[in-house]
Amino acid sequence: MAIIDIGKGDLSARISTAGGLVLGLWWDRDGASVPLLRPAPGDDADALASGCYPLVPFGNRVRGNAFRFEGRDYRFQPNTDWDPHYLHGEGWQADWSVLQHGADAVTLSFAHLSGEGTPYRYEAQQRFAVNDGAFVLGLSVTNRGDAALPFGLGWHPYFPMTPETTLLAPATRYWTEVEGWLPGEAVDIPEDVDFRSPRSLPHHWVNNGFEDWSGEARIDWPERATRLSLSADPLFRHAFVFVSDTGFDPAFQRDYFCLEPMSHLADGQNMPGLGDLKVLRPGETLSGSVRLTPARLA
């Protein structure tokens, strides 16, 4: 495992090759260090305690750990001891290698070529860079298998949540949740999670997909006089919002929430149109990026 610090101007980030994680992102302002992602408790933190982790070769779960594509049946094996599903791919649990490293940027790579637990064989790269006052995350995946498969990309960032935090993240539809943390059906967005206007995060469990997300979001922390703008490539047409509770996480103190940019809907493999997953033939690549830009909140 390697820990890599990058920065430029008043932005700095800490990256771990264990899981390809962002351990922290800070904005130095007026002599104070403002966390823009939830800081990990230590350099040895795993993905679930990090500030952000990658979703590759796709995010979330597949119903029944199985799907059928182009006349072939595919199956997965669970990759955690607490969820019966194969979850979020391998990147968040893998050891990544450093390809390039400079003062303000680092590129990591990872390959899953064995096919164990999943039909996907692929190579992935992540690039983290600080430039023009923004933190930019780039992610790509290349199909290294012998057959075409539907791929997707995303990130799972944890943002600090204060009592006055608001979120703006326009979308058009909302996916209910059913047993097994799986998507149910697409419905109109409930008022208390309708982030087409700035809104506080609700005081209850949220673990839902938002369809046709605009690719733009804004988080305001009035207590810190700070605003964070998120801008994603058009590839990321969907988002997932997560607010935990003490039933799932006994230590939860309403101190973080997640807004996860995703190129696809959860369980897209079993949806018409593949839920916007992209079919990659052997050797083809999918890539996209997200930009986080802080500003002073007037």
C-alpha cells in the first residue's frame, strides 16, 4: 500500500493505492482546513471508512447475482461477508499500482483478469488531479475478456453533513428500494428527497437511485461558509443518494451522506436498455470524469 499526497494552491488530497481510495480532500482557507470529503480515520482505512472509492466495472448490485446477455447466462459470487450480492465490482477492494505521480496529480491502475466471482475481466485506471482550483477524478475501464459485456462507472463519495447542509442535485425520476437493497420501481420523486431545489438531507434512511440526473450538484455548508460544486461528464446520467441510520450503522451520527455519480441505473443488466450500461466489446474502453470545485459561500 502506498499513500500519496497531491495538491496545488489551496487544495490538497490524500490517495491510497489500497482500494484506489481518496482518504481526504481539503480546502485551505483563512488559515483553516475545510474538509470537502469525509476524512478517513487513518491511512489504513478501508473503502467504507474513506472519503471516496471507485465503482468499476459497474456500481451497486445485480438482482439474484445473475443476468442474461446476448444469449449467455452470467453469475456472480458475493464479495463481502455482509451482503449476499456481488457489490460495486473489485476496484474498491483491490491493490492499485501507481503509473504516474507528480506534485498535483497521480494515476493508478488495476487489472482483474482471473474471472473469479464475476464474468468481468478488465483493466481500470483512475487519475486524480488538482488544477484550476478543482479536484478532478477520472476513471476508465477496458474490457479484457473474450466477449462483449455491459459496463458502467461511478464513484462513491462521502460528503460531510452538518446540521445546516443542503444539497442541490436535479433529477427527473426516483427509484424505490426493495428488500436486499435492490431497486424497486421508478416513480415521481418524493418531496423530502426532491433535490431539484436546495434541500436538507432527510432524517431517515435513504438508499435510492435518481434517474436522469443533470450531472450538476451543489453542496452548501453554511456553518463553514463553504460551497462545493460537482460537475460530471455527460456519461454520468444517474446518481445514487445514501443517508445511513443507526440500524445499518450503529455509529452513524448524521455526519456524512453520499451522492454517487453513476453512468447507469442499479441492476441495469436486468433492465430494458441495460439501464444505460455501455456494451464494451473486447478491447474497448469506457471513461469519464467528475470535477469538485469549492467556493466561498456568501
